[in-house]
Amino acid sequence: MPTRDRARYWLDRWDRQQEHYMPDREERFAVIADVVEEVVRRPDPLIVDLGTGPGSLAVRLLERLPGARVVGIDADPLLRGLADLAHGSDRLRTVAGDLREDTWFAALSLDRAPDAFVSTTALHWMNRGPLRALISRCGAELAPGGVFVDGDHLYEGPVAPRLDALARSLTARRAVRTGTDRPEDWQTWWRAVDEAPELADLVKARAGGFAHVVDDRPTVHDYLTFLLEAGFAEAGTVWQVGDDRVIVGIR
């Protein structure tokens, strides 16, 4: 297993390759933290990070909100393992779970109702049916005055293909201007991970990765409809740059 410093090295490389696709990624993180801080009116919020991956969002939320606790759930043992090695503490706990399965919420073993469900660059792996069920459960379990926040590449869908193509192009142009269109992308990072001796146990635990078959991709309008159906009083987009958006549901 890697040391804490070595785990942080791999997570720093993760952050850089993610910026290849999201040139305003840090601003997106900041906006999500802004939303939680603005909406949740308690100094010690309990936050659930849906599809936490290596904990990139969770760590930034803990930096911004010193009284917060985050429980992150993800199906990938390698990414969770790096998060635990690099950042695990009494304020950050990760849990194994597949958000497409009905058992995901019970796996969290929370001591009270969460004040916020957050996610970033994760829920786009879900089809419309499982996403609707997930958001419905979030609405049922959220504490009064809570919030749902998701940052991701979200699209208009078949009703506006030219608008979606334009949004993708604007993100690509932004990456060139900011210098985040670096050579290491998603595939290159994973190839390097597979070849790293210190990560051999985590690679073995991952057993070759996961199958994400998305053949009924939700539009941004689906997300907002599902939030309203789940009992959120209001739902909308609060930030957008190109095809990168932050959507919010407020109880």
C-alpha cells in the first residue's frame, strides 16, 4: 500500500487530469461549498458525498466547513482506498456501495439525518430510472432545511442538440485559455495506476474496473423534475460554464 504522501501524489495527479475536462473545477467545488454553507443553517452539517471517488469534493468541503462531517459512498475500492490513505479521519469516512442499488443508504450507517447530499462528476454514470430512485431517497432522508447539490456535465438533450454542442465547445475553448488541456487524461491516469507497484493491492481489489452502461441518459431537465417529484420545494441551476453546471434542490 502507498504511504499517505504517495497517496496524495496520486490524488494530485487525479485532480490535474480531471481539469483536462473541467477547467473551472475548483470554482465548481467552491460553488458547491457556498451552497451548503448558505442553505444549511447549522455549524456541524452532516454531508453525504454521492460517488465520492477519491474524495476531492469531500476534502474541499471539510476545508471550508470546519464543523462538518462527510460520509462518502462509492463502488470503486481503489479510489476509496486512496481517499482513506490520503485524507481519512474522524471527519471523513468512506463507505462501499453502489448508488444504483436500493441498499446504498443503509450502508452509510448515519447517526442522524444528513443535512446535505452532494455529488460531483459521478451521477452521469446513472440511467434515468436509478437516478430518479436515488433522488427520491435523498428527498425522503434529508433533514429539514437540507439541500441536494450536484456538479457535473449536464445537457439539454434531444430538444437542443446545437446548444449542447455549443456548451461542449465553450468548455474546450476555456480549457485551452486556462492551460488545463494537459496531456494526462482519464485513460492515461488509469494506465499509470495499473503500472504502479505501490498500488498493486488496490488495483487487484478493483478487479479490472466497473461496467457503466448508460443507455438512457438523464437531461438536466430530468434532474430538476426528479428533485421536485422527491419533495424539494425548489430546484434549478445556480452556476454554469459551458457544459459544466451546478444544480440545486432546496427543501
